[in-house]
Amino acid sequence: MKTCQETYDKSEPRTPFLNLFKKDSKGIPRATGPHRVRLIGDRMRKVKNFSGGNIYKIELTVEEKGEQKIYLFPAFAMARDENGRPVKDENSDPAVQKAKSGKAIAHYLTNAFREIPTGEEVILEGVRNKDGNSIINVTWPIPEEDKSVDVEDVPESEPEEDEAPQESPNDDEGNVNVDEIPF
């Protein structure tokens, strides 16, 4: 594949994703264990979702084991109907959950990371809550007993061949200033 190699050699390598979950052979997300990372920065992104609509996400840049990685998560909580299904807005985009004041409600990770200074080490771990939903635990500050444990000793699971592709941070309309968000 000569053309592919030449194109790759001329391009900027993609920043890998921090994978807190991997799908198993049945398509069920499985946690990959705790990840000790250093927070490098964050920015707001306007990303196309699978149905073609827009969603605001926060791109968190972290360093794990000396390698820079990206973790994306929604900036705002998504609205759901009484059956727990996502609600769409008039543009068929995922609707954002709003408070009585009309302001959007921040995603729980947006709330968790807002108080953590850039450069701090945190432990991110994918877990299942009591309802069986996949959530992310953020541990900061790292307790003294966890500082002596090397997270690198946790074996990383291998990606399954039938794993669904992840959303790419390059498939968006670019950076978004928080002041430009229409709600």
C-alpha cells in the first residue's frame, strides 16, 4: 500500500484516544481499569454525531505513561423522555437538558473537571453504576495509598476485532468558544 504509506508519512499522526471502555465480542462495553493521567488541557468542540446533528463536546487532553491522549465527553447533560430515551430538538440534534432558568445543565464530568487545575494527576476509571449504566469515576486528589500503586501494572484489554469505530475529534466543525453556544 504505497500510496497509504506516502500519505501517512506526509501527515500529522493522530492523537490516540484514552479508552476507558472496550467492547467485547458481544458488543458490551467493558471497563479497562484505572488510568492515572495528567491533565494537559481542554477545549470545547462542536462534533457531528452519527445522525448528522451537532453536539457540543469537551476534548480533554491528557498524558498517560508519557503519551498524549484525547478523551471526549458531552459538555451538557442530554434530555431524556420518561422512558429514558434521548430527546431530539427541532434540528434533530440531541436535546440538552435545561434547568427551570433555561440554562443548560452541565454534564457530570464537566462539573467534576471544572475544579481540577491543569497539570494535576487524576485517576479515571470506567465503572457500572447501580442501574447498569457505564459511568466514569474521577479520583482527585489521588489518595496517598493510591500514589504508591503503579497503575501501569493493570493489564490493558486488547481491542476486539468487531469494535465499533470511535468518534473522531477531526470530524467536527472545529473549536467553539463557550460564549458562542446558543443557549
